[in-house]
Amino acid sequence: MKRILIWTEAEVSGLVKLYGLSRILTEVDEHGAVTRELSFDVGGNVVHRHPGQPTRAKHGLFDLTNIAPSEETEMELVEFDRLWAN
């Protein structure tokens, strides 16, 4: 089961100062691997989509991260897909 997690400065220290991002949305598969991520700047614009464009990096910010399995989701997959498509 895929789930969506939302990361902000509260979870990722330096997100704004180091990366210029206000939040990151990650799609996590049933094994805890991040399969897609969307990052937004402080103006709410998508500035990083991995895999895909636009991006500020060659890789995803969560490429090597393994998220603990859970049923928790912070956004419906259909909403994430809508944002992904824009």
C-alpha cells in the first residue's frame, strides 16, 4: 500500500535555509522506499519533482532513505497524483 508523507521544517531541519523548500511530499511504497517526491518553495511552487522535472538535483532528496512501514498517510494518493500531474 502506497502512502503519502508531508515533510516540513519541523521534520527536516534546514529545509528552508539549506534547500529553499517549504515542504516535501513523498510517496512511500509498502517496503518503505520513497518512489516519488514533490518539493515546494516558500511561494507554493513545485520546484523539484523526482523522478522528473522540474528539479534542482540529480537525485531525490530521499533516495537512500527507508521509511518505517506504517498505515499512516498524510494526504490521499489521488491528491498527490493531481499535484504530480500539474
